[in-house]
Amino acid sequence: QVQLVESGGGLVQAGGSLRLSCAASGSIASINAMGWYRQAPGKQRDLVARITSGGSTTYADSVKGRFTISGDNAKNTVYLQMNSLKPDDTAVYYCNAFLTPNGRGTSLFRYWGQGTQVTVSS
């Protein structure tokens, strides 16, 4: 059983900062990539940032220069440092991982966390 557990969401004023964390646990052979998506009410879930096990990063244009994703491979944990937050960043943030569970050869499976609310007030 694989779980992604997120923490760090909350309420912050515009211009403020938050740091999200997501730890993957369970019977994991390897992790290919981890990342963060977000979903605002009435909108689709969109990629915010992701990082591969090799350290390559991808960011949505809307967060470039403000958000930084980093990872700790030894802890199977990914972090999202969010600075200069705007009201438009308000959403539920979901952790995402592409990984291979133990005993599943080289097959990759996608897992989601339960989501953490980020609210930015103006």
C-alpha cells in the first residue's frame, strides 16, 4: 500500500509565503517523479510543478519565479515553496507521484494525495 501525505496548507495574505510538503510511504521500489497540482472551485486540476528523481523540474507559467519545488530522494518527500502568493493561487493543492511499488517490475503507477487547501486573501 502506497500513501502520499501532504502538509503545510493554510490561509495567508497576498504577498505571503507557504511551504507544502508531501511524503510518500509504503511499499515503494522507486519513484520516477513527484509533483503538485491544484484545483480551484469549478476549474480543472492543473500542474503546478513537478520534479523527477534526477532533479529536473517543470513549472506552470503562472508560478515561475515565485514557486520552487525540491525533493529529498532519501525521504521520498517533495516540497513546494510558494512565495509572493496571489489570490489566484487559492486552490486545493494535490501531491502526485509516478512510482513503482515493490513487486510490480518496472511498471509506473500514479498516486494522489488527499489534497491540502491553500487560501490567499487580498
